[in-house]
Amino acid sequence: MDRQPCTYILASKRNGTLYVGVTSNLVKRIWEHKNHLADGFTRKYFVHHLVYFELHENMYSAITREKQLKKWHRQWKINLIEKVNPQWRDLYPELVGEAGFPSPPSRGGALNSRE
């Protein structure tokens, strides 16, 4: 899933702290969150379970959706997650096609939350 614009929601646990983000490389970005390489909110509050994501045609639509989701009430986000992931499973292992985590992604430069 290289270079596919998407929005995503991370959670610390079921009904826990939520984080909405956007990226063009979901596998790499979630790996960074899980390995505490993404400074800021998710690292500080241990928010690293991928519980929801949406694929987009382009970064403009992904960023627009991210901004929309960030304005939503918490309960609306919970309803969105539970509609497709009622058990709040971490979707990352399914995304990478294995039960474990991939090796570190190749680095083409500095980390950037909006790659």
C-alpha cells in the first residue's frame, strides 16, 4: 500500500484516546506511531492501535476528510469506528498481511506527518 492517500484513526484502547491523521503511506506511518518515532500526541499518550482508515483518490481529499473528522464529536468518531470495526481490533497486522510488524521502512528523509 505504498503512496495511497488516506485518513486514519488510532486509539489507545477500546473507547480510549483517539487520534485522527492523514498520510500517503499508511503502513510506514503506523509503523512510526507504533515504534514511537512520531513525536507529539500519539507518542505522549501511547495511541498506536489502528482502528479505522479510509483510502482517498488524492491528498487534497484525504486532508479535507482529516479536517472534517477532527471537527467531529467524539461519539461520532466512535460510531464510525464501531460501524466497521466493532471489536476495535488493531487493523495494522491485517494491513501488512501478518501477525507481526514489518521491518523498519526505508527512510527517504525526515519524518513528516503529512508525507
